[in-house]
Amino acid sequence: MQGIGQTMIGLLLLCVGCYDGKVYVIERCSGVIKWSFQTQGPVKSSACVNLRTGCAYIGSHDHHVYAFNVQVTAAVQCSKKLVHQLKKT
């Protein structure tokens, strides 16, 4: 697993986005993968986490932003496709 960005979630968990298109939630002390989910492109960004709610947001090169609760594996939500359109001059 080759990770790009990582975000510490409290003192117990890390959230890591990887070139393989997966986002991993890892127990910091043991290194055990708590859970992961697959996107359709490399994840080269760090997650932004609301420590009060446990909700994390991370972008992927598949042009989507994913929102998830770090404690609940089935709660991953995906945004509509975000495409930046360049204007020709």
C-alpha cells in the first residue's frame, strides 16, 4: 500500500488515501486496517475530518468527493462528478 496523504483522526485512527484508489481507516497503534473503500481513481489528497461528528471528506482523481463516518463502514456517500471546465481563449 502506497499512501499519499494521511489524516490523524483523534488519537486512535489514521485515514490514508492511496494510489490503488482505496481509502483506508487504520488503527494508529496497531497498524491494523479497520476498514477501507474503493474509489474509481487514485486518492492523492488528505482527508478533512470533523472531530466532533467523526465525518470525514476526501477527494479522488475520479472527480468525486467522498463523505464517510470513520466508525461506520456502510456510510460512504459519493458526490456528483465534479469536473472543472477550462474556457478556451
